[in-house]
Amino acid sequence: MKRALLIFTLVLTAFTLFANGQDESADGPVTLEFWTHEDPNRDAIETRYVEEFMASHPDVTVNRVTHSSKKIFELVLTAFAANAGPDIFNMQIEQAYSYIVNERVAPVDYLAAGFADASDMINQYVDGSLDSVIKDGDVYGMPLELNNWAVYVNKRVFADAGLDAEKDYPKTWEEMADISEKLVLRDGQIITRRGFDFRYPYYLISMIPMVEQLGGQLVSDDGKTAILGDDAWIKFLTYMQEWGPNGRNLGSPTYKNGRKLFNMDNNDMAMCLSGLYQGARIRSDNQEFYDSGDWMIIPYPTFENAVNDVASNFYGQYYMVNAQNSAKDIKTAWALTGYMMGHEEEYLEAVNIVPPTKKLMNSETFKNMPYSNVFVDDLARANVVYTAENGAKMEELVKEAVESVMLSGISPVQAHATLKAKAQELLDEM
Amino acid sequence: MGASAKPGRIERKLARWGVIFVTPSIIFFSIFSFYPIIMALYTSLFKKNLLSLKKPAFVGLSHYKYLFTSPDFWNSVEATFVFAMGTFLPLLVLSLALAAFIMSVPKAKRFFQMAYYTPAVISSVVSAAIWLLIFDPRGLANQWVNFIMNTPGIDHRWLANSMTVRISTMIVYFWKYVGYFVIIFISGLASIPPSMYEAARIDGADGWQSFWRITFPLLRPTVVLVSIMSMLQCLKTFSTQYLFTQSGAPQAPINVITLNIYNTGIRDFRIGRASAMSIILFIIMLFFTWLQFKLSKADDVSY
């Protein structure tokens, strides 16, 4: 028994000693764990930036790790829950917002990142692009990219259906359904070619603006009331019911992701919703199609009787730095982030993503990108995506409502009532 | 005195070796099972945000009270039981039938064992991904069913309809685990002495009578083992439902308790409430294990 107690004490002592082992002295070397989502085009340039940074900072080692974009959220979350989060990571603002409100990320070290102060940084970015990451006057994230979505059109599929994409492209959601009806091909009930389909997992970005066009809102401006504008919601849900397999059978969440099919140009997807970055992905997946000039980008449609002119919501990917680190690590992490994001033109040219600095948005490089004007015009009539701690749950509730009318035969009135009750309960719980 | 002390020493020695052999398992289970269960029980009494560094507030049993009045949680309980019953019973019955069939064809025994067991070695995520392709509207499931039923062009909506999506998850699970339980039944069948059947044959028993009077009673411990294992597997199903909902399938019909725990804890950061759900699931699993032992009564058999 005494021996067992002795062994237990020794093990405990060893754990205590090693638990403090990761503390680094103020003068010692710095090792940074840098987690980001997979993007082959971005990997190439960021790997080079990291190597350059380590060459100019011999005491710094950076371990850049990529994860699937679907998995990175839970990997970072579980790492932070265990107080072992990465030093630098990037995340979409709907997900990253909780890290700011829970004080898990450090404000930007402005000098280290290449700015004079907070206002200098805010002034260098496009208006509104940092709003979601500002808390008490400090900025907590550096934008890797700002995205809004427009409609990519395959002119060859239009021609195959006897349409001229340049003239016949849809301007309204009603036209979108009618033109999709002309483009769709089916084997019985099974769709073999879709005219257009939505990006179903992203309801807050792509579908809430449709409700807003009709005069509805997800959450009131004071954040206390959910699902405003009953008629708008019911009309939107009716539209989605008509879109689905129980209606005009134009698409469904269970079909393969439309934008991936679009790149391959296999005459099975005429239109899809995506950001400017899709251009680089078409180029990388199908150079011949990219160079052919047989694709174009059109603005996000509006309903015929829209009361608000809004386009797809915009969202950002932000680089953030773990606050549970020494001041030296935090400073070095922001220095690396600032160094990488100082190459904004290369991010645009090589990856087709837009770090939203005023300098880049006004540059010839940006203006010369194919169809960048469509995104800029849509951005002018876009709102930022809903960001709150309950954002993911709110998206789940909207998903449930849309899928219940599209797939489960629930009436739009009933789905709206359920959504309203659940969303209000969610807000009341906060 | 000396004669009586000797067996005591041997027993003590054996007991010491017993403790040595069992210790690694106890340590393993203590770290990876008992500790998490106790922590989950403790966490379920607090309102804790997974990301927050603030001290969680003690809320007592309020998470349990909330869950017992939450339609969302009751929907998960229903989804779990529908899945468990719809998968457990076919698994039990058909794996026994398949094992009996394989034992009756000794020449092809190895081939069938391998064929049925192969899916069991594939990870749950991979098997769900394979079936996602099969259940795609343009996938093999529609093609096979339409070919067999001569219904060209019909979309059976394997992932799009409340009822079919439930059946689809059951098919995936059945396909994955049937081979595993077949192997266990084959081991059980092989341990029954052939002399029993010979004696029965001499007494005039036919195959059906031999099965019900000899095989089934002597296989009872294996049946109990398989039923408990398959029921527990079904109650803790997760990957298939998770991947299906990620791929556009409606969530409500397949929102099993484990999926609800994941969404509540990881997506909504409510780790206190998620822990309460996991404790309830643990109690349900414990109850069914006890019930199956109780119903089976005899869990030992002698020849």
C-alpha cells in the first residue's frame, strides 16, 4: 500500500512538472501551431510565406497544418475546450464569433501586424468588413477573405436547351424557376441535369436574403424577436416547396453539391451559386472550360415584387490568434499573420480570394478579374451574415423548416409556425 | 497447520497474478470510461459553455427537467428506439439464420464468413460514405430497385423522405454489423457437441426439432451476448446519421440521441445539457442490458 502511494505520488509529481513544460521563456525560441482549411491554391503561397518568415525570424518555428473545411470547426473547438488550441487559426465569422465573445482570441497586435493602431487598421479595410470582429474598440481578426455569392452560368448548357445565356439569364427568382424548368433533364422523377440548385448547408448566407427581399427578417434589430414578417417567410417557404421534389422537382438537398458539378462541365449543372473564388477552382479542375469563355457570372436574383433590394449575405474568413499564450507568442503570431496578409494581390491572383482592403478592391488587378464587378455591385446591396453565439442553431432551424416543406410534405404555414416558435425559444434562452 | 496454510498461499499467489492481469484493463476503463462517465454526471449539473473560461454556474437537475419536457429530446428518444428496434431485431434473427446456413455448407464456409465479415472491418464513416453514393438519386439503390420492380425512373428518395431515410440508416447498420454477429453465432454453434445431434437423430428428431430443442437452448448464452451487444451498438449509433444529415437528409427522423448530444455540445457549445443527455442514454443502455439478462434468466449452460 505504501509502495503504491509512493508510485502514485511520483507519477503525480511528474505530471505536474511536465504540465508546465510548454511555458517558454521571454527570450527563448517560439513555436507556432498554425491551423487552416485545405485550399491547394492557397497552400502553395502560404507555405512560401511561412518559410520566408522563418528565414527572417530564425528563433521562430511555424507548423502549418491544413484540415478539411468541414472538420476544422470541430477540431479547433475541441482543441480550445481542452485548452490546447492552435496559436493561429482561421474560421468563418459565424463560427468564429463565439471565440471573441468568450475571450479565447487576442486582439490584433497592431504594430506587429503592420498597422499604427486600431483606427489605422479599420481605415485600411473596406467599410463594414471588420464590424463582426470588433469588440470594445479592438479588432480580433484579420480578414483572409470576404465573400459574397453570385450565380455562375454555363452558356453551353443554355445553348443545349435552345437558350441564349447572355439574353435569357434569370433576373428574378420566378425566372430562375421557369428557366430551370427549361434546362432540367429527368429520367422519370430522377434529375439528370439541373438548371440551378441552392447551396443547402448555407441557409443563412444564401436564403435569408430571399426572405429579406420579401420584407421578412430572421431576427429583429434589437435581437429580441425571431422570424419577423410572416407573409414573407410563408412565401419563401412556398417557393422552396415548389422547388423541391414534391413540387416542380428542380433540385433537392440530397443531390450532389452543384458547384462541384459545375466545374466539370458535364452538361449536368447549368447554374450554381458561389463566390469569386470559384473561378480559381474552375481553372484548377477544368482549365479548358475556364479558358473557353463559355461561363459567366450574373447577379443574385430578386423576387419580382421584392420590397428590399438585397443580394446574398457576405461573410468572412478571419485569421485569429489564441489568447492563451505568452505575449511574445501572440506578438509573433500577429507578425506572421500581418506578413502573410501583406501579399493581398497574390491571394487574389493565385487563389481568387479577396482580402477586403481598400487598396486591393481599388486595384487594377481586382478590377481586371473576370466578373469582379458583379460581386462588387452585389456587395453594395448585401448585408453581413447573422453572427451570434446561437448562429449555428439558428441555421439548423431554418434548414429544418426548408427541408420539411421540400422533403417531408409539411405545409409552409406549419413549417413557419414551428420555426417561429423554436427560433423565439432559442433567442429567449440567450 | 502447515497443511492448511499451503493452499492459502497458492490462492494468494493466484489472486496476485489475477490482480496483475486485470490491472491494465481497470486502468484503461478507469481513464476512458469511468472517469468520463463521472465527469459527464458532474458536468450535467452545471450550465457550462464549451468555449467559456468563466466558472460554470451550478444548476442542479434543471438540465434533466428541461430534457424531460423538451419535444426535441423526446423526438431523439423516439428516433433512437425506432432505429434500435428496426435494426436490432433483424440483426439478431438474420445473423442467427445466416450462421446456421453457413454451418450447413462446410465447403463454402470460409467464403461466406469472409464475405459477411468484410463490412465490419470498414470504419462507420467509410461505410456511410459508400452508402451515400448508393442512395444518391442517380445511384445504385434506385437502379436496383427499379430494375427488380420494373419501375423505371422512380426516385425512391432514400435520403429525402422521413420514412425512407430511417430505413436507409437501418440498412447501412445491418449491412455493417451482420457479419460480425454471424461470426459470433458460428462460434456458438461450433461449441455445441455433435453427439447431441446424433443422439437426437437416433431418437427420430428432424432438423427443425433439433434446432428448437437442441441448438436454440444451448445457444442461449450466445443469443444473450449478441442481443446485448447489438442493442448497445444500435443505441449508440452516430456516424451514419451524422453523415446523412450533413449530406442533405432531413434531421428530425434520424436525430438519434447521440447526434443530439453532438449538436448540443459541439455545435451549440452547451456541454452541460449534452452531458445530461449522455447520462440519460447511459441509463437507458444500462436498463436494457439488465432487462436482457433478466429475460434470458439462464446465462450459463452445461452439456
